[in-house]
Amino acid sequence: MTPDSSPSSVDDPLFESGHRIFANKDLLKIGHVPEADRIVGRDEEISKLAKRLNGAVHGYSPENVMIYGKTGTGKSLVSKHVCQRAQNAAQDGVEIGTAYIDCAEDNTETQAISSLAAKLNDESSTGISVPHTGLSTSKYYKLLWKTLDAQFDSVIIILDEIDLMNDDSVLMKLSRAEEAGKIDCSVGVIAISNKIQYVDNVNERVKSSFQHKELFFKPYDANQLREIMFNREDAFQDDVLSEDVIPLSAAFAAQEHGDARKAIDILRHAGEVAYEAGAEQVTEEHVRQAQQHAEKDRFRELVNGAPTQAKAALLALTELSVNSNDDAFLTSRVYDQYERICNHLDIDILSVRRFRDILKEQAFLGVVEIEKINKGSAGGIHLQNRLIEDPQVVRETILEDSRIQDWTRK
């Protein structure tokens, strides 16, 4: 039977004619960029970022911006939203190009530049072909410069999770391109990181060329999280959500550092749990099941994506927590345990200062809690470190790394 002669639809009892829980599940996707009136609690950040990018609207150089904030605070969402509005607001005759790169996926210089060239190139307009693979890094840069000059007056590039890049060459070359005479159009970079120390650790030449302004995104509070989810309520069929579902989802996410991604993920998964159970309505119990599932996934993603040194530091705190009646430990004691782990696993031992930085990064990500304690005029001020997560769960997750597993054979 040819496609034209096939029936337009067939009633098959194996498949539902419509979804009894979801009406538009795309509204609950992590990468979904909502309309302006659905973005909650980020008016100030939107305004500040727009001021930094205002130059692009008029055809001259936008500023470079470094955005910090924990996961789920709207960094990527706001960046994409403001870039989209900049394109729409461009003055007559001004062409603005925008591109988003996920540095967790394109984490080498070649991958990032080839992706940028491909995303920004309109072959029908430029006549330039950008192969996905097979060229040297320098040739991809040349293709990128050609495509930009052929199409745009200004370009805004979002480098999300920039700290996951293998090095900072991309940041330096993009921010210096116009000054170095590589291109005639202007380029602005929005670099996004969960790590507040990211810029402190980059090459001095990169800092000099990047010349960025900083923007910090605070976690959402429970009220903002509720509003965010009420703005996505039409992802579900009418009257499917019981009245306590959204407040409870928001409360769980607020406890976990105001993560909107987690709030939306809990809401989406609660709907999936209800659907799988054959329920006609999403209830509080479905939310509680979804929260447990989301918490395990969130923590596994945080720890599995951490560098080996960060895992060794977390394992040190974990081993102390598992084998002691205490739950908080001085940094010096955790560092001693870290040295034993590194010696056993044949890992380079970092300085105490860098070790403290790693613990601070893990606190920023919500894995560790750090508290200052004052031991008086003789003892001074010290830092105590405590795992927020269950130590046994942390240990099991860290030991999934093949390089760390040898610790169990000590």
C-alpha cells in the first residue's frame, strides 16, 4: 500500500487516542525556552544581560559576560531568551547571529568551533560547506570567520558549562577575533558556569582578552518555583493535577537549593508515575515517588560528572562520615584522609589551598555543607565539612568510577 492510499488514522486498542495525563509535555522539557511571560523571578537578570548585549542591536560590539549560578537557576534560559530578543530588536540593516554550545557535549576546541561554524552557517546564503569532521582546528576557525563575515554584523555566542571545556583556547580566540583582524563583524560571548572559581583558574592572557562583566543568578525561592510550575500547568490535561502537587514539588526543589530544573523534573516525572500506575490524577504520593527518583538522578549526575580530584575529596569526607559517629569534620582531617586516598590510587596530591577550593565548589553545587567554627582566641576560626547526601549513597556513586574502585581493595 502506498502512503497516499493508507488510512489517515486507525483505531487500535493497543494505543491510546490521547494522553490522559499530559496535554503538551514539551513544556516540561529542560531545554524548552518559554515565552517572556512564563519566565519567573529573573526580570533583573534579563535587564542586566540585555544592557551588556545592547551593542549588538545597533551593530557594534556586545560585551562579554560571565554568568554564575547553581544548576537550575535560569542561566541558560535567560541567556537564550535575551539573545532571541536581541535578534528581534536589531535595528534595520543590522544582522545578529546567535549560537548555543553545550560544552559538556562539545568539550574540545575543535568540537566547539566546528559546531559553531555549522550552526551559524547558512550554506544557501554563504555557499560555504562546513563538514562535521575531518578538518583541522585552524581550518574550522577559518570557516567560522568566513561564515560570520558573510552573514552578520554582530554575533552572540553562548558557551554553557564552559568549565567542562578541555582548555580555555576557545574563549580567548573568540574574544580576540575582532581585535586580531580575523573578522569584521563583532563577537560577544556569554560564558556560563556552575563554578564560581572558574575565571580565577583561567590563563591570564584569556582574562585580559575576555574583559568580561559578571552576573550571578541566585537560587529560586519556593514562591518563585511555584509560579514557574503554575506557568507550565497547561502541560497537563485539565483537572489532572491535584491541588497539592505543585506546592509540594516546589517545596522539595526549594529544599534542594532552589533548582527550577529539579522542580520541573519532579512535576514531569510525577505525571509519568501516575500514568504508569494507571491513575486518572497526579497526587501527592506520585510527587513523593518522583522526588526520590529525581534526587538519585541529580546526585549521580553531579558526582559522575566531577573530575577525579573532586571525587577523591568527596570520598575522603565520605569515608570519615561512614566510619565515624560524627557527621562534620575539620578540613585538616578531611585533607589527611584525602592524602591517604591519593597515595593508594596513585593520584597527584593537591595543595591544601586547592583542596579547600574543591570543597567550596562542592558546597556551591549542594553536595557538601561548610560551616565556620570559632575555637576562641587561642584556637582561631576553622571550617567544618558535612555531606548533605547520605554517605553510603555518595560512596556507592563515587565507586562507580573505575579509577576510584581500587580504593575498596586497600
